[in-house]
Amino acid sequence: MCGGFAIRWPPALTGTSRTRTASSIGSPWIQTAISVVNTDPAESVRSLKAKPGKDIWLFGGGELFRTLLEAGLVDTVEPAVVPVLLGAGIPMLPSPTSRTKLSLSGHRLYPKSGIVLLEYAVDRSP
């Protein structure tokens, strides 16, 4: 799931419980503060949402994102625009994906890097 790159957790998440999905338990990046989920990710997130706590952050691939979005378990989407032009790339949501409306709820500009973080709420209105 890691795809060969390191995961750096934001400082705000230090000391909190983290849950990752993985296809194999023996991955070298697993730490003791991370729970490995190799069952139904939607059911795992439903269980987490039923517990007291704050936000659940998803760090994973597009297929996991699509699964949770289609299950109605994603409330906020925060894509970042990085000022680099690529000739190809991996889509945020792999096909087939149903259309999801989003409402802009905020944004942040990081002037030194030129990165813009966009904050959207998932619009569940019909």
C-alpha cells in the first residue's frame, strides 16, 4: 500500500491512534501505534466513527478513497495543488466512480512552496 515511499505523520497526530489498510501484515513500515486493517475498510471506518474522538485521516490509494466515498464515509476532501506539471499520473479516483458534489469550505496558501490546500465538504444533498 505504501508504494515505496515514506509516510510522515503530521505533528498534530503524534501520540494518536492510527489505522492503515494493508494487504500484508509484515510490511516494514508498520509501527506499534498503527493498527493494520486487512478486512473490509468500510466496516473498519464505520467502527472508528462510532467511537469517541475527532477526525479520521485517510492516507491511502484511490481505490480505498473510492470505497469509503461510495459508502458515505467521507465527509471532507482536502486535495493539494502542487505547482508541478506532469505528463501523466495516478488519478485521485480510479474508474468507475460515481459523481460526488463537493462544496468549498476553505483553502490555505503556502507562499514559499506555492502549494494550495483546498478544503471541501462532501455535499450529500439530492
